[in-house]
Amino acid sequence: MDRLKIAFITPEAIPYAKTGGLADISGVLPEILAGMGHDVKLILPRYRQIATGFPNLKKTTTGIGCRIKNEIYNADIYTLRDETSKVEIVFISNDFFFNRQELYLEPSTGRDYEDNDDRFIFFCRIALKYLHQSGWQPDIYHAHDWQAALIPSLVKTRYSYDSFFNQSGTVFTVHNLAYQGIFPPATFDKLGIAPELFAPAAPFEYWGKVNLMKSAIVLSDMVTTVSPTYAREIQDTNEYGMGLEGVLKDRSADLVGILNGADYQNWSPKKDKLIPFKYFKDNLSGKKKNKLELLHRCSFPLRTEQPLIGMISRLDNQKGFDILSEIINDVLKMDIQMVLLGTGERKYHVMFNELTARYPDKFHAFLQFDNQLAHLIEAGSDIFLMPSRYEPCGLNQMYSLRYGTVPIVRKTGGLADTVEDVNDTTGDGTGFMFDEYSSAALMSAIKRAVMMFEKKRLWYKIVKRGMVRDFSWKKSAGQYLEVYNRALTKLAR
């Protein structure tokens, strides 16, 4: 395969900025592609947390201008290419747009910043201008989620006359359809593109508003999403397609579901630097010691024969907390202990604080982000609970399998693609699944897992089978390269 030049344009990437799984993918996939011999630039905004956390970034370009309606805004470009990376990382800097406490939300209200459209119009326009000025012409523009959706849309519209852009393939990845970049009609006037693109049923129009994600789905050469099952689900029903199911179905020939890979360099109990005791499939003594450490962190009695259930999640309804809240008191009456790590909706913060006070020997909530504790929960728990209403891919169930922590998941999206339901008689399978999105179905799955935990011979059979499942990035990266070549083939027609 020829060496490709890939512009990987994303609103977040580890270790620089993260709100969800998109950051994990954006931090790892470019490195994998570069390791396969391709030339990759990773482009993202220089948020406040990047400016303060990475003060040694090199400013390489100043004063790239961008007009948004009647205002001109300027960007500086910072770059990073350290000795351990084959990827050049490009940060787009403008204090007015990106020097803020949070990435997308006003902290005092929890609502989106009112100028999020301006912020990410600016980001996309500057990314394209920077590449043009630098003379680095990508073979592929790979854009991620609504914040970068204007990359393929502008390449195919505003800049389609320019040979620098119109010889490049465009790929757009949907990570979560719940966030589409929907704005008032006035936003369209800021794009500087032909009015017919905002006519009824046109690429940017969505029930009279501007929908940036829709434009990218319609205009990109290829569209991907983050698991095969989610790719099918979002075309079939409004529940998953969230109003774009028809648009996605129209692109079905060019829509590919590629399972996210797990980063086993950082998430493997055999070499994890963040857990106190390492272990592997044929010697689980370290896992038992990690469980004791986690019980100490929770100030729990050391009831090692009880299953310890872990959760690491954003606290909102999508992640299943509405159905869990209906049964949580019944769950805590069982012979179990439970630990939760995450932040999210205020009502769940209140509920889990109350449960921590009410059940001090059985339940503890850490309402924060703590990466080291996340690793300990994966390593020290016996069971991992992930009852999502929908889950485009999910990574924690993959980590759990590798750490010998048996997942309980709903049969949806990437969870359905990565977990095999346990046969309660033989112990075949890798986790416990439920289909109907209801508290009763969730409770049944939890009871199945707790009962199986008592059957130690079958339980360790499940644990060890999960630990050898391989969801590494190599296969997924190869599938992305196939998509890139399909995009280039479409261009050549």
C-alpha cells in the first residue's frame, strides 16, 4: 500500500484533552497508522488545559486569519513532535475561543457555550488554511464528530474549486449521534457557501436548523462509526439514529462500522504501571491483591468472598443510570460490594452520595475523574457493570475482559460486538448480557452474574476466556486504511 498523508482532525485526543472515548481513539489511532508507515498530522484546538499542561509547545505560525461574518479572528499554530511519537501534533490557538474552563460547556450552567458554532467553524477553517499555507497536501482528511464535521463539508463545497483540496479523499467518523452540532439558521450565513445547501432536505438543513454532522454524513466520500452493530442500529430506528437514520441509510453503501481498538500498552494487567500488583491469566494472585487494595480505598470490610462490582462511567441516562437507579437498593441488599467512579448529572451525584452514606460497608462513589483509580477498579473488581441504553463502541468492557473482570452489559452497539453471553450451565462465554432496556432485565443479569461467581470453577473459566480476547488496534487500523483507499477510489472515478 502506498504511503498516505493523513490529516486527522479531532476536537480532543489523549493525553491533551478528553471528555470521552473519542479522545482515546484520537490519541492512539494516529500513532498506529504512523507506525504502519503513513505520514499523519493530528490537529486539535489548544484549549486552556493544553496551554497550561503542555507549556513547552513550539509556536510555529502566527496570525492565520479567519472571517466569521463581519469579524476577523486570528490563530497561532503550536506544534509538537516528541522523540517517542511518529505523529506531528498541531494545536490551533486562539484565546478568545479556546482559553476556557471547559471544552464545550459553560461550567456554571452545564449548557453548551452559546458560540460553539463560531468556535468550531473557526477551528475547521483554520485547520484547512494552515494545511494550505504549509503546502502539506493530505491524501485523506479524516474528521471526527460534529466539532470537525465542517472539514469534509468545506472541502466538498467552499473549497471544491481548489486543486489543493479537491484531490483529497474525505472520511467522517460518527462517535456518538447524540451530539450533532445543531444550530440556528443564522449559523449557515457564517459558512460562506452556496444558499442552496441550506434548502429543505439539503446537506446542512435539518428541520429548519443547521446540522453540521448531517452535512458531513451527506458530503464525505466515506462515513464510519465505531462498531459494526452500531452502524446497523443507527440506520434502523429513530432511537439510535436520532433523526438521521434516513440520511445514514441513504449512505449505507459508504457507511462502515469499525470496532474501536483497545490500547493494550496502557490497559493490560501484565504491564500496567498504575496498579499496585501486576498479574496475568495463569497467575491471578495479583488480581486478588488489587481487590484488597480497592476494598481499602473504599473503606470496606475485607469480604473477599463477596463479588465486588465496579463501574466507571459518565453519570447520565445514556449509560443506564435511569434503570439502575430503580433497583440500586435491591442490588445493595444482595451479598455484594460496589464501587463507582465518574461524574455527570447532578441528580446522580446526589443519589450516589446518599447511597455511600447509607451503605458505608457496601457502596462507595468516587464522584471525580481519576485515571489511576480507574485502572485499580478494572484490576480489583470481580464484575464490571455497563448497562448502557446505547453504546456506539465502549472501551471499558474490552479493558474489563483483559483484566479478568467479568462484564455485565446490555446487548447494544459495541457491547454486543465484544461480549459473548455466558451459558449458565457450561460457563461458555465472556460476560452477562441483557436485551430489553429495563430495570428488571438488568436485575436479572446481575443476579445471574452473582450466582455464577459462587461457582468458582466455572467463574475462572469465564475470567480466563475473557483475558485472551484480543481487541487490539492492528485489525481496526487496517480497516481504516481500506476505507481511506475506498475514498480515494471514489475520487478517481
